[in-house]
Amino acid sequence: MPAPFRPARELLIQYARHHRDRRNIATHLVGIPMIVFAIGVLLARPTLDTLPTPAGVLALTPAVLLWFATTLWYLTRGEFLLGLSVSLLNGALIMLGAPLADAGFVSWLAAGLGLFVLGWVIQFLGHYYEGRRPAFTDDLIGLLVGPAFVTAEALFSFGLLRPLHDEIERRAGPTHVRDLAFPA
């Protein structure tokens, strides 16, 4: 298995090789945030402790611990703007999911599992268009790279991280729409 601490640039290029069809990228822009949100919902229980902050009290949950660990990972991959952006996005999704932990057990579990499964269904639909299996089937670190990839795609759309975008396109190829009538 490849090392999990490779630079973001290399991780994104490897991931992009499985994600060149624009429809697949579009499904990931929906599915991956939905999955991160669902993980935030599911891991918002139990509250392990509370911490005072300038903004109030932070409930220390498995979701917050996971966010902290992944933030350290993203920020140490060598693309600071990307690492910061994906960490802030993931943090927002986790915070938005936290109130669902206060719902009844069945509502909390149904929302978390339902959104998690729906997010994956959307992902696999994208891979149908791509004609390739998901990147995590070759390297489990792809589960962490996915949120960085969709964040990078959003940043690219604003003209940010142009050198990274150009290198991904040079090494993984340009995006396209695969002809499903005549798949390669």
C-alpha cells in the first residue's frame, strides 16, 4: 500500500486519474460533502467533554476529534491554501451536522446513515460515467483525498491554485465527457 503521507500534489494527481469525466467530478462535488456531513452527524455522538472557547462551548465528540486529526493531515501535505480550505469546509459540514445528534436516536441514525448511503450512491453514479472504479479501491487514503479533490476543484473554478491545476491536467489528462455509446 502506498504511504499515506505523500504530498498533496501527488495524492491529487493519483486521485484525478480516476476522475476525469466532468459528470463524475460533478457527482463528487455533491456526494463527498454529503458523506462528510453524514460522518459529522454520525460521529456527533457521544459528547466526550466540553471545552470553553471565545465563541461559547465546544462539544468534544468523535467528529471533532476526527476533524482535528484530518486537519493536521491536510495542513501537512504541502499545499497550505488547499489544506486550510478543505479543513474549514469539513469543519463547517461537521458543525452543521452536530445539531442532528440532539434528535431522537432513530432520527439521528436515519439522517446520518441515509445521507451517507445517498452520498455513496451519487459517487458510484459518477464512476459509472467515468468507467473506472473509485480511487480508494487502489489506495484507502483516497477516502481522505476526496474532500481535498472537490475543494481543489472549487478553488480551480475561482482561478486559484493554477500551477496545481495545470500539473494535474498535464499528468492525469484533461477533463472530458466520456461517450457512453462508445466507451474506450
